[in-house]
Amino acid sequence: MNNVASLQVSNENNTQGKRQNKVMLTTLWSVQVLLALIFLFAGSMKLLMPIEMMTSQMSVPLPGLFIRFIGVAEVAGALGLILPLLLRIKPFLTPLAASGLVIIMIGATAITLMGGDVVSALLPLVVGLLAIFIFYGRRSYFKAA
């Protein structure tokens, strides 16, 4: 009788674990798609807009080639958040892309703060925290590589 009760508790724990795992995977994919869209938009704007127009909008002007480099890095990071796991080819690249985007967001937050706009610095900070969440949630793929 005791074995039956322990087996029932074990099955309930297993079902609850699977449900939590499914919720976590759904949340990770949702945040990944959201971040990918954000970075695809931001990166493509840095690549397509004239440099003079972008630097005139910045409180701390940056060199034009550096802005273009950041745009390329953002587009590559956006693709890296989605494609490796979606295609199941080198899935360890997803947490690597997320960590690269965290570095970009640290720089964006610092530059925004240097411009004296504390409230505007919250956006890159939150985006960076979401990228940390992706890195943390997908870190197991480093072990599989």
C-alpha cells in the first residue's frame, strides 16, 4: 500500500514538472520572438537610415561606422535568437547570441545614462534583462555542444 501511495505522489510530481517545463519553454520562445523583432527593427533602422539623421537624434553622438556595426550585430543577434533552435542546427548559438545582445544593451544603457536621460535608460536595461533571461533559460545547450 505504501508503494502505491509513493508511486502516485511520484506521478503527480512528474506531471507538475512537465507542466512547469512547458510553461517555461513557451515563455522562453515568446521572449525570444519579441526580442528578435525588437532587434531586427532596431538593427535594420541603423543600417538603412542615413548616418547624419541617426547621429542628430543621439544625445551622445557616435561614429557612423560604429552605428552600422551595432546594426549588423543587432540583426545577427536577432537571427541567432531564433534560427539555431528553430532549425535545430547548432542550438548553442542561441544563448551565445543572447549574451552578445546583453553586451550591446549594457553599452546602450551606459550611453543613454551618459546623455543624462535616466528614464530613457530603462528601455535598454529591460531589454538587456530579457536577453539575460534567454541566456539563463537556454544555458543547457552549452553543455550539449
